[in-house]
Amino acid sequence: MKQMKLFLGPQHPGMHGNASVHLFVDGDIIKRSYLLPGMLHRGFEKAMERKLWVNNISLIPRVCVPEPDINEMAYAQGVEKLLKLEVPERAHWIRMIMLELARISAHLMSYGGLGGPTGHYTLMYHAHADRNSILDIFEKISGARVYHQYIVIGGVRQDLPKGIEKDINAFLDDLESRYIEYRDLGIENPSVVARIKDTIMLPEEVVWELGVTGIGMRSAVGKPYDLRKVMPYARYDQVEFEVPTSTYSDARSRVDIKLKELVQSISIIRQCLKKMPEGPVRVKPSRGQSMRWTVPKGYVYSPVESSRGEFGYYMVSDGGTNPYRIGVRGASYPQGLLGIEKYMPGTRIDDCALWVDTMGICSPEIDR
Amino acid sequence: MKSTKFSPATKLSKAEVDRKWWEIGDFFRRNSLWMLMYCTGCCAIELPPAMTSAYDMERLGMGPMATPRQADILLVSGYLSLKTLRRLIYTYEQMSEPRYVVALGSCPINGGIYHDSHAVINQLDQYIPVDVYVAGCMPNTESVMNGFVDLMGQIKNKKANGWKHYHEHFAWYKANQITSLGEVDVHDEFHE
Amino acid sequence: MTIVNVLLGVSVAFFGFVLQTSIAGVNRKVIARLQKRQGPRWYQEFLDIFKLLSKRSVSHGWIFDFGVIMALGGIIATAMFMPLTSTFSPFGASDNFFIFVYLLAVGMLGMAMSASGSGNPWASIGVMRALTTMLAYEVPFLVVVLTIIKLSGSSSLTAIQLFQQTSGNNWFLIALPIGGIVGFLALMGMLGKKPFETYIAPGEIASGPMVEYGGKQLGMLFIMHEITVFIEVSLFVHLFLGGASNIFEFLLKYFLVYTFANLISNVNGRFKIDQVVKFYYKWPLIMAVFQAVIAIYFGWVI
Amino acid sequence: MTNSMSNIEFVNTLVNKHVKPLVTDIIDQFQVGYVVDQNEIHLLLSALKNEGWIQMSYLSAVDWPEENKFEVVYVIFNWDKPVYIQLRTKIDRTNPSMDSIIQIYPGAKYYERECHEFFGIAFPGNPDYEKQLILEQWDDIPPLRKDFDPQAYSDRKFPQRTYTEDYSVTNNEPSKAEKRKLRKQRAESLKGGKKQ
């Protein structure tokens, strides 16, 4: 039978972000598939070379739109490694609060995104309503809803506003009280389970072949391979949290792990708010005026655990005021490009949008 | 004495009748704006709050639509790379008239933070007509909503005529598209 | 058949359109409250439809246009036979159940023809799915309705209503509880409500058959859709809920049935197409046959 | 995972067993960089993969036009002994070619393809590396090379918005000192909450 060519995207309600999946289908079964990236290419790596080290702080959050804070963290951390700079103690804790809030927001968005392909819009509305209250907290802390530019080289831009602990705690309590409701609405709901159970598999050998990280890997391998545990950055070694894992990676178990991580993030934020010391939040990375800051020569790779996996910046400095080269390792690069080419064939058209959603593919970080 | 308010006009010319019909149509069009679900850039991240419970776009009669044929508004949410621009023009020409374009963010206005990028265009209204710009990087949800309300006002005042402009100056738009894009047609067979 | 009957029939179709469009608008507000929103105005559906009719549209050949007109005409013709209460029926006693089954298919096929005429692959997938779903829910539904016809001794909707309204007989929803459940499941499929909404599925196949429609054609399809929903919900009301002795009873029952279906729809995701077919051919079919056997051969009717 | 410095020593002995790195660059307790010869990359990568460095995190290149070299970078990671290893090698810039590593790390396929697109490095052994991935109908030198100027490209291809002069004329505005005075006056007028 002749294969029919279909385009899932770029303009398609099931597609997250601006990317296109080309499908060659026979009946309902996908025979071949490719991702067509590049619709969001902005030339980031070139643009960063042309800007000063300090200018880039405003540019980097835009690399990955749903979760911008990890970019700031990876960039700041990389530059601090090159500068051999010690960040004040309080700044570490504030950074952790920001990163975990961002992780909750990204997980909620992705969990609500499950509502799109399965047609369960009530789930989407509820998840986005909660995400919006995180954005409000971000606005109180940093002045911006989405692109905060809050984690800067040498600490954070300013101290937390007074009384923000109350807001954060109120939000966390609210979210925690409705955790069961979320599960019932989504992954315990029989009609959704029928869609996501035992489908879109990700076996362990595929994980190692593609180089998938993050939830995809942990759900298949069953070991706590989380950069926060394996090579703790900030002060993740001083808080207690578990890394949820499983050894059977279908779409449902990945979403399940996402929700369990949400609970862990809530507990991390609570610990941070308790353990956070007082003190300064920022040191100047270098002497003199900020436009003339230089960074010593060197190569560094600065990884951060994002909500989708290992997110890293590769930085090269030649000792000047501008970065010599900055490369971005998007967390969804392996599953997004090679994964779709090799492992999407064999699933059905119905699964395609779910594949993209539950594997955690974020097109802006693939394209840069 | 005849009342001027309620007496029917004696004989309306065809243009006047058309105008009256058009005004009736405008009432429906501005109260039921469907936008196309095409997230071209990063400002699309502020659309979910606008669509969902926090700001609830549906109370203005707006809603997302799946395909370009069904939609009224083309939302250009943020920067446009060349690759997207090709598909955007393709999408714009598929939409049924009257169609409106709302551009979010600074990037469609003058390139914004990507003004010197090799892949991002600087000015959207060189390629397709734009009815409403919402400035900011990224614009707040409130300003996004305000942009839509502005569009409704423009439709009421008969100022949202971008699609007519596109008809009248088609050659100029096409020439601009060709200078920047080389070839406007979409070729998607690169993987084979 | 006189001209009066025809005029009555057309006004029933128009009434059905206005009724269903208003109730759909109210339902959008109800669902919005479920989703923590304010929701649109109650007359938003009217605005949407008239807006679509006020737009310019693109044609994809004469089959595309003709199919839309055929769909709308077929559905209006079906609605003309629909009795509103047990005393009011536009064509008297010719409101046979099988007329609706037969004429509804004309409308559906018109839409299928038109959608295939657009040449879009998503549309063909959507049409294929719509027809498959139709095959799936029709079988259990027909088994239950045949049971009802056997019990009431007539296939006229007015007669079935009167049979339920005579003292001593219960509504068929209560008399045949298993069959009532099957009937409601089939109604969910007919209305395209969510676990069975496989053929619109914006997240998968970009709204399926409607993918190439815009402007006037889409407006006509919306009108057709509203009248189809009116026919299907009214069928359920007349067959299972004892019909209505006056128009207010009809409106109340209609509103409750439609809102209930909508509420269920909005806390569910959608199945895949093969799961829908398997689902309908498994439990509802078994339940329908079981109900038919115990009701007809054993006479166990509540 | 506990004694991290010993992990670095472990890596050091392991690498030195197989090749003689030109430069060893210990960045911190979780990261170490080596500069090796172009021919030794494959040997070293497969040896490290057998020892548990099974995840390829990043592959890219750095352009050094003064030396007329490209520097190809491989970053690999081991989840049980958490050490990131950067392997760097310099290759010729005029006719750049680097053998593909997809036999060792299949996940490198698209990284190499992207690297070819942005730097023009050939990767023989990778079946698809010459196809375009992210750019479309590109008509200039590969954009991440240092001699490519995106500003000039942008000016040449995309029309800029020209602003009317209203936005930029500052002649008729009050000078800074006057502005400061006005501001002070206004602040004074707002003091005390009384109208004067």
C-alpha cells in the first residue's frame, strides 16, 4: 500500500512549539518519521559571541521558553567556574528556590499539555491556572513573569522581597492539597490511562543509544541518575529529596514520575525556606565597570538538571570581554531528533502528539 | 411632521446597502474572533494564561482554532525566523477573509533583541500587513488581552484593513518576500 | 402531506436550531465553571455561526460545496419529522424511528463526501474515523431500540411516547435500565462527546473532516451540527425518557440530557479509534443483547 | 560518588594508559578536559565508553581562524562515576574533515549534522551529514565561523524599520540640569500631601 505523507506541525494544535514532524503513514501506523527543526532558529550561539559577558544575561533566558531559569543557572554557574568565584551562601539557596519553582511550573505545564493530545481540556485549564500563580510569585520576586534575569553572575540580582515566604508557602499548600485531585483528573482517569498505558515505550537500551537524560532515562533505568544527586550543584547536597524512578517506561510512568518530582520539588522549596541563612546575595565577579568585565581563558561545560534532562552550556573564553564561543546542549536534543527518526515509527497517528509531549521535547532548545 | 429618527431612508444606493451589511458583519466578527493556534515564537508562552482560567479569553468570544481556514486572527507570537516566515505567509494566504494579524512582542516591530541575527527578520509589516502590534519582551498577559480589545475597536472603526491592503499592494509585498527569502515556496523534502 | 405539514416541519427544524444553539451556549458557561473560568456569553454560539456566514470562503471544487448543502438539507429534512411532544408532530404518525436512522445518514454522507472532496489527508482520516465510529455505536443502539419497538408494539416515536406515558408503564430508561445505559453511551458517541470524540480530535488530526472548511461552508456545517444534536438528543428523550406531554417538559428533559452528556465529556480524555470500536462491540453490545433477551423472552421489565 | 577527587585520578590514569594527552586541564572535581591528537579520538572514545562513559552529552566545534584550525569538542559523561570528560582536538580549517563517531555513539548523528551545517566540517562515516537541518536555503558561509558577520547579513537581506525623526530629536527638550530642576520642583510640590 502506498504511504501517505502527513505533516504534524508547524501549525497543528497537537504540536508543542514551532516544529514539524513529518509522518509517512500506512493506514494509521507510522512507517517513517522525521523532525523538521529550525523554525525557531535565532542564531543564539552567534549572538552570544557578539555580546559582552554581562549582556548575555538578558539573552540567555530566551533559549528555552517554558523553563528559562535553568539557562540563567547554567550560564552563571559556568562563568563562575571560569572565574573561580565563590557565590554567597544565601544566593545558593535563593537560586534553588527559583529553580525548583521553575521546575514545578514546567512540570505543571507539561502535565497540562497532556490535556491537548488526549482532549482532556479540563486538566489543561486546571494545570495552567496553578502555573499562573507561580508566574505571579516570580513577578513578585524578580519583576517579570517569564524571563526573570534573576540569577546573574555572582549570585542573584537582588534579595527576596519581604513576605514572599508566605506567598510561596500558601501556594505550595494549595498545590499539595490538590495533588490527589490532579492524579484523579489525569493519570488515574480511565479514559486517559487507556491512551497512555503500555504505549510509547522507551526501553533501557534505547536510552543509552540515544543519550536520553532526565525523566526519560530515570523512568527506564530505575536508578537515581539525577544531576542534583550525582554531582550536586548549588546546595542540593544539603537538602533531602528522593529521585523517583521506575524500570518500565511507558507514557504513563513518565507522567507519573513527573508528578512525583513535583512533590519532591515542593519539599525542597520548604527546606530551602527553612534553612536559608541571612547575608549578602551577590558579589561582583570582577573589578571595575560591568561593561569591561573580562573572564579568564578556559573551557568549561556547565550542566544543570532541567525538567527534561541534562541542560548544559559549553563555554570557551579567550580572556576577553566577550565570550569566544558558547554552545548550548538542549535537553531534548537526543529524543527530539534521533528519537523521532528511529523510535517513533511503529506507533500510531494518535500517539504522535503524545510522543512529543511525554518525551519532553522543547523545540526552542533544539533550534537555538 | 415626519420623525427623522425612525423614517426609513427612501432609496439606498447599492454601496450604502453593502456598507450596512458590512457593519452588521463587523458586529459579529469583532465579537467572535477565532485565533489560529500557531505558536511562532516565545511570546506564545503568555497565551496559555490568556486562554485559560487566569484571564479567560473566551469571555470576549475568542478561542483557539485548529486550522487556518477556520481562523480569523493570525497571531505572530514573537520573532520570526526565515523558515517560519515561509510557512507563515503560506498560512496567511490560506485564511479566509476578512483576516487580521496581531503581532506580539518587540521582535516583529524592529527585530528586538535579535536585530542583528542572521536568521530572524526585522520588520514583519514588510511581508504581511499587521493590524495590531503589542510591544514588550515579553508582553504581559494583560497587554496581550488589551491588544485583542484594540483589534475589536479597530474592526468597529473599520481600521483593520490589512487584508485589503495585502490585495491592493500584493506586488510590493511579494517583492519584499522574495528579496528576503529568495524563494517563498515551502520545500519540506529535505530529509529524503 | 400538505403545505401546512411542510411549514410545521421547517419551523421544527428552525426551533431545533435555535434551541440547541442557545443550550450549547449555556452549556459553554456551565463547562467554563467546571474549568474555573467565567465562560462566554450565552448567545456566543449564535455570534460564531453568523460570523462564519459573514466571511468570505474558498471553494475546493463543486463536490466540496454540494456536499455541504446536501448535509444541511438532509439534516433539515430529518428534523422536519421530529415530534416535539406526544401531541405535536409535524407529519402526524409518519415519525417512524427508521426515518431518522435513514435520513441522518444522508446528512452524514453529505459531509463525508464534501470533506473527501477537499483533498486534505487529515480530512480523509477524519471521515474514515467518523464512519467507523458511526458503525460502532449504531449496532448496540439499534438492538436496544428494537427491544423498545418490540415492547411498545410500534416504531412511531409518538406511539412510543404515549406507551411510556400511559399509567402502569415506566420510562424505558427505568424499565430497561441496562438498555438505558447502552442508549446513553451510544448518544455520547453520536454527539461526538469525549471519550468517543475521535473524529474531530484537534490534538491529533487537526479537527478532522472540518480541516479545510472556512467561512460560509463552516457556518453551514455548524448549523447542521446543531440540528443533528437536536435530533439525537430529542430521540433519546422520546425513546428513553418518556417523551414529553408539553413543550416545557421537553425543554427540561432536553437540557438535562445534553448537560449531563457534556459534563461527562469534559472530565474525560478521548480514546483511540480502535479502542472506541472495541469498546462499543464489547460491553454495550453484550449488554444490549442481554437486555433484549431478558426483556423479550423472559418479560422481565420493571 | 563519595570520594570525587579519586574519580578524576581514575580518569587520568585511564586516559594516560591509552593515549598521551597533549594538555590535561582539570576544571573541578566533576570535570576534566584533554587535548588529544585527531587520530586518537576514536580509540580514546571507545575505551572510555567501555569503562562506563556511555552518555555523549555534547559535540561541537570552536573556530580559531588565527591558527587556521577548528577545534572539535566531545563531552561525555558517566553516571556512576560522575566526571564529565571534554575531549578536544584541533583539525585543519581549510579543508576540515573529522571521522564520524556514530559507530561509537549513535546519538552523535544529529550533532555532527548540525556541526557540519554551522561550521562546514565534513564527517565522513555519517550517512546524512551533508543534508541541511536547521537552516533553510542558506546562501552564505557557515554562520558560526568567526569570519561571518550576522549584522552585515541581516542588513543586506532584511529591511530595517526607519523611524520618523520625532523619536530621536532632542534639541527642543530641556537640558539635563533643567530637567533635574523640574523634577525637584515636582517632588517638592508633592511633599506633605498639601496643595500649594
